[in-house]
Amino acid sequence: MTRIESPGVASAPARSLQGSLGVTAIIFMVVAAASPLTVVGGAAPLGILLGNGAGFPALYAISAVILLFFAVGLAAMTRHVPKPGAFFTYVGYGLCRSTGLAAAWTAMLTYTTIQVSVYGYVGYILSVTVTSLGGPAIAWWIYSLLTVALVGVLGYRHIDLSSKVLGVLLVAEVGIVLVLVAAVVFSGGAQGLSLAPFAPENVVSGSPGVGLMFAIAAFIGFEATAIFRDEARDPNRTIPRATYGAVIGIGVFYTLASWALVMAWGPDGVLDAAAENPGTLILRTVAQYLGIVGEVTVNVLLITSMFACVLSFHNVLTRYQHSMAGAGVMPDRLGAVHHRHLSPHASSLVQTITSVVLIAVFAVFQLDPVLQVFTWFAGVATLAIALLMAVTSIAVIVYFARTRQDRRIWNTVIAPALGFVGLILSAALIVVYFPLMVGDVDAEGTPVFGAVSWFLLALVVVFPVFGYLQAVWIRQRRPAAYTKLTDSIA
């Protein structure tokens, strides 16, 4: 809370976030991060092409079940650990403070890499769109930086503004996809309507590990409901409901939309359609079933969808930094809250600067915005989040076994254990197929673990290791700060 001082006396900066977000507003925030139209138009075609073809929609359903098990334990923790911070807080409570700090840095890696990957993609889409309309040919990274600037302005202001912007964009993109689904259903599709995508032989065909990576990546962000705890109207009710609503809504929507995409071209033709150009598959599908008006509408909404995605992840990242500053593991200034906007404005500025620096580095090294920036770093984010959620599942089990605060065995043992098994198996599959995803192949086209694969996989190791080392350093060199960390998560 902001301390009120007498006139002429400077007031201390606020440290606590405040707000009145309801279930719907928080769902909008986290589902916007999942970027529905970007997933349907970008990730789904790649999952079909590089993954398991016509069987790809089933992987969304499988991912939703795994993550729903995880969400059960997460929701239980939100009721008994009344602090924001999500992975940072819950792992710290369940396991130990050093592991909690390692989880915090892994979360920072996850959300930073997924955010900059989408910045690269939106820069590319804007560049291509402007050029196709007769505009000047401007480098993709210029558009990415402009997007970073706009996101920074909204992220600096009150969270309610961001939630309203995200809500409008989310309704529009979900609406157009549902119209497309209806058009495909009413027309009967290319080969008739069927459940072929869910046939076992199609689900396990091709490279299911790559397909699973794209499927799980589509859910990144739903688990961040807990980070908005201090800004929720009734945290004990709002956060669990928003968590369940987000994962179920995302799972049903993506499964339905990708099924319609397969039906639009037919189980026997969708792979060839994706191979022609996965980046334009959604536009070609819409043009065929909704005409030129639908195609133009989807092109515009695809851009706004990516914008909504990076805005949502910006809000999540700034709040992670805010929580870590409050725990004494990031500069204290990042814990400040704006006196009028009630936003973590200092943290928002730092996150904006971080994005600018990363985009500049990509530009200097002339990385391809889609095949390298988007694909590489989305892969890193997906592997990191799968491992992070697996560790959190264990933390949930250990915490309730130790405290006995919640004796519901399904919520505190069985569901988290099932989630852990599913997440670990998913992470293993992602690692096995990682070289194929980043294009590390030998002369014969066989996937191999080359320099790019090892570098990107090393990031998933380096960040949590840094967290452990920082915990040791703080405990030995800054005992007072370590006590502050202890007070913040225990």
C-alpha cells in the first residue's frame, strides 16, 4: 500500500500491486498469451508438417489432459500459499528456497524466450504485409522494435487497461476461428467429416515429439494466473477458477480448430497443403471457405493476435521481476509500484529494454525471424516450461505431505503425480526430437545434436544453475538478503 505523508514530505514508493481483476479478465490475460489465432495459423500448420500430420489435433487434447492434472495441484497451492510469484513461490514452499530461486530463473527464461520469439514473428508478418500492400520494404526487426515500444507503453500503465485491450483482441480472433470451423462443418470438408485425427495410427505417425512440442507450446501462459494474485478481486476463488477455465478453454478450442483445419483439406490432403507453405495455410483455408473478406480479416487479426501475445507475456514477466525484487534477488527498484497506475512500472521498463537488446542482437547476427528466432526460442520455452511444471508438481506433493493443510488425495497427490509423469515424458520426447525442430541435420538429412541444439538446450540448464549459485552466494555473502528471501517465500 502507498504510505500517505504530510505535504512536502516524499512518500515511500508503493511495493504492493493492487487491482480488481475477475475470473474473466484473468482468463483473457493468460489465454491472450496463448495467442489462439497465432497457434491455429502458425503453430498448427507446423505441427502438422513437422509433427504427425493429420493426427496432430489429438496432441492438443493429450496436452490439455496432462496440463489439467498439473492445474489441479496448482489450484490447491493457490488456496494455501497466499503469495504471488507462481513457480518461484510454490517450488520454494514445497521443496527449498534455492530450488525456488532456480525455478524463478527458469520461468524468466521461459517467458523471455517465448516473448522474443513472437516479437520476431510479428515483425516478419508486419514486414510482409506492408510490402504486399505496396509499402516500403523495411527490415523485420524495425517492426519488432515498434511493437516492443507499444507494448512497453501499455505495460507501464494500469493492468486493467491491458486486460481490456487483450479482451477485445481475444474475442475477435476466437470469433473468426469459430466462424471458419462452422463453415468447414457446414460444407462437409474436403473428404467428409470424420474422427480420423484421433485414430491411434495417425496420432503416433511421423514425429510425434515435434508435434507435442508445438501442442504444449500453445498452452504456455495459462499457468501464470497465480502471478496476478495481488490484482485479483477474490484471489482464493478467482485464481483457481481462472486456471481451470484457461486450460480447459484452450484445450477445447485448439483441438476443435485444428480438427477443422484437417477436415478443410481432408486427412489425406492436409499434409501436402501444409508442405506447400505452412505460413499461409490458414489464409488459404479461410480464402477457400470464407472468401476474400475472411482472408483479409484473418490477416489483420493474426497481427493483433501476436500483439496480444507479447503484451500478455510482458505483463507476466514484469510481475515475475517484481516478485523476485520483493524477495531480494533482483534490484530493489524493480519492486516499486507506480503511484497512479499501480503497475510495476520500473520492472516494465526493464523488460522493455531487455526486449530491445535481444531484438538488436538478432538483427546484428541476421537471424531469420521465423525459422530461427521464432522456432528456436519457442522450442527452448516449451522444454523449459515442461520441466518447470514437472518440478512444481513434485513441490505440490511434498508441500501437502509435509503440512497436511489439504487432505484431498486427488488434488494433492494423484493429479499432481499424473501431471508429473506426463510432463516428464513430454520433455523427454521434446529433447529427442529437438535437433529436427531447429534444423540440426547431417548431409543425409538425419537429425543430429549439433552446435545450435546444444547451445539452446544448455540455456535450460544454465538458468536454474545460476539460480542455485545465486542462492548460495546470497546465503554466504548477504545474510540479511537471504533472510529477506526466506521471509518472502516461507
